[in-house]
Amino acid sequence: MSDFNQYDHLIDFDTLQLKYAATPKTRVCKVCGTVFKPNDNKHLSCSHRCTQRLYLARRKARELQEAEQTTPVTPVNE
């Protein structure tokens, strides 16, 4: 019978615990504020509708930022 504990010194259990941490039980939607149960650690919104709203808001902010960077500044003639 083999002893599996002989390999324990090779495994960093603290890192494994952080990497494979359980999904939070509840989370608050970033868009509408509803409390929901996420299926994954990456979920920030409660529904597809809120996900789309979040995406559109990020896209609009990015487009405004790009427009500000590309707009030439014209000097004012005094």
C-alpha cells in the first residue's frame, strides 16, 4: 500500500485554496443592485440584460475616451 502523504511537501495548499476558492454564495449586481447567486467568480451582473447594459456602458465610455484623445485642440486667436 502506497503512502500519498509523501508528496504533501511538493504541494502548496494555500495557493490551491485561493485558486480553486468556492464561488461566493451571493453577490450584488453592478447594474441594478439585485442580490443574486453567481455561477462563476467572473459574473458581475444578475442577468443577460444587465450584462448587455454593462457592456454598452463600457463601450460608450471607451468611445468617448478615444474621441477626446483624437480631437485636435485648436488654438484660440486673440
